[in-house]
Amino acid sequence: MNRLLTLLFAASCLTAVGQVPDYVPQEDLIGWYPLAGDAFDQSPNANSGFFEGPTTTVDRFGNPGGARYFDGESDHFQVSGASISTSFSALNPVTVSLWVFGSEGSQDNLGRSLVGKGFSPDMVYDTNPKSFMLYKENAQDFSFIVYSDHHDWVRMQVQMSDLILQDDWNHLIFRYHGGNDPNSLSIFRNGESISACCSTINSGNYAGMNLNDEPFILGSRIDEEGNHFLEWEGALDDLGIWSRDLSDGEALELYLSSAPNAGCIDFEACNFDSDATIDDGSCHFNCQFCHDGTVWDEDLFKCVVANPSDSNFDGCVQLNDLLDLLSAYGNCAAEESPWQCGDPLEYQGHGYETVQIGEQCWFAENLRAENYKNGDFIPANLDNSEW
């Protein structure tokens, strides 16, 4: 029942289209999956899938809920349907980009599949399972293998320790250049090419992939009956798939990509950010409570008058607003400016001009005092001898 509900939900959301970051190559992009809150394909192709099990976790930029953690038991991500299936065909190039967090669990993923499309070849002996897989082959090695049938394949094998560094996010790109050349596979880790220790083709009969009817699976293998097994353990982020061979420069750019724009991505929120590609939890709806004639100011975080000339807040500047303004004209007393040296000063009933001399302020004229400091009256009209 849970799987049915998940499938129905995914089907209803196939038309949902998000925003692909600017650094992601758009040419021949099959799907771009942030692996965050939903399973939507952010590309215009709307090749949306569905999750079964993986929980959200912190991504490489520290954003809560920006990536997915696969528990190694039953978790996987699946994309099915003709829209993504027809993008893969015989001898055509394919590129897969993915961020993988290196942990003790990822090193122990013996035999488990990271990415694949088509049935697991070792489970089907009586058919010709055309597929590709990225998986932990043995205790030391990781394999990127593309099957024409059970006997004919192209494989690139690297040491797991060279592919996924511990306790850090690793950006991986797997490229199948097309054709049946033994060197038609390449792997990039963190923008740099990894040399192959084993790249070969069996008996020269490799005829390419033809995966039109098979699902694309992240985090597990799948058999011909649709059962998942050998699930991957670890955190994964930002899955991209192209039906062409990305250039070395594009591979490097994907690794050097800047942090996605975080903001409010709910277009009904007051602070909806059209440039944001991931939600930062800042969405709010306070503006819905602003009264008529006021609007929400995101900087002040409060409702402000939409138009200062609209005195009655009816949303329009009319004659009544002008009359209100005229009736209030002249009612505001001018505030006195603070006294400073050079301004007149009244002292003991007499007015004096002042002047700045150095750092001191002086009277610019003689003192006209009538009392001594102790308050005694100063006699007037005295001659020199009386003084």
C-alpha cells in the first residue's frame, strides 16, 4: 500500500519543474535531482521519481534537509517511465554526476550498487540485460561497468580508497563516451580524472546499451521482478544525468559549483525569493495581516504605510488626503537648535556676544556684572582713590 501511494504521488507530481542551478550544463540534460525534500526532476524534462526510505540529512553546505541518507537496508530512489528510458540507447554516451559522503559505512558497501539502470546482469542468464552499474565490487575495488549482455561488457575498476575519501563529501562523475572502445569509460573525483587500473571489453562483442524499458535506480540493485537488494549505505546529494559525454571543464565546474541560493521558495510567502533554489526555512506570511493601505517591509519586519500621502489609508491619494494635509500645515513647532559658541548668551540679565578662542569660549565684550561672587552689590561711580 505504501509503495502504491508513493507511486500515485509521484505520478501526480511529474509536471512539477524547479530551477536548475546556473552551473549545471543544460545541453542533453536528462534529469537533475537535488535529493532534498522531494523527488522532483528540476530540469524541464520533468523526469520525476520517488523515494522509498531515505531520510533527509545535512548537505555539503551545512543546509539541514539538503541531502538524503540511505540506510543500506531498504532505501532507494527510482525513476521510471518512457520519458527517461528513451534517453538511453545503444552506444550513446551517458554521464552521471553525484555527491557522495565518505563514511565507514560507504567503505563497507561490498557488492552494493550506487547507481544503475537496467536489471542486475548476474541475476539474468537467459536474456540479454543491457545495463550500466556503479557498485562496490569487492573489498578494495569499485566498478563502473556497462553491459551489452551477460558476457559482453566494458568495465573500469578503481580502488575504493581512491574514489571516496573518508569523512568528507566527494563529487563523482562517471562518463561512458559511447561505442565499444575499451577506454570508453572515465571517472572524475572532485574535478580530477582517476586513472583506471582495469579497463577492458570481453571478446569485442559489446553492442551497447538499450535500456528503454528499465528503471533508473539510485542506492540499490533491482532484479527482473522489481525487487531491490544490495542497497547502498551513506549520504547522497545532487544527482545529474546527461545523454552525452560532459567535457573535462564541465566536470570541474560541477565540482567547483558554489552553494545554491538559499531562501524562501514558497511563492505565496511574503518573502518569496525567485532566485532561491533551496528553502532555508525563512518563509513567513506576516504580510497577510497588514491593514488596508499598508504593506509589509521585509527590512523593518513590520507593516508600513504604502503611500505616505494616503492619510486615510484607503489605498488611494484623493482630495480628502490633501485637505487633511492642509489642516495640519503650520501646527508643528520648530525645534530649537542646541546653543554653540558664537551664538548670543544671556547672563544675569545682560546679553553678550561670544567668540571661540582656541578650545575656550569667551564673551566678546566686557562683563556687566552688578554683584561680586559672594553676592555683595558692586558700588558704581567710584573714583580711583575710592577704588
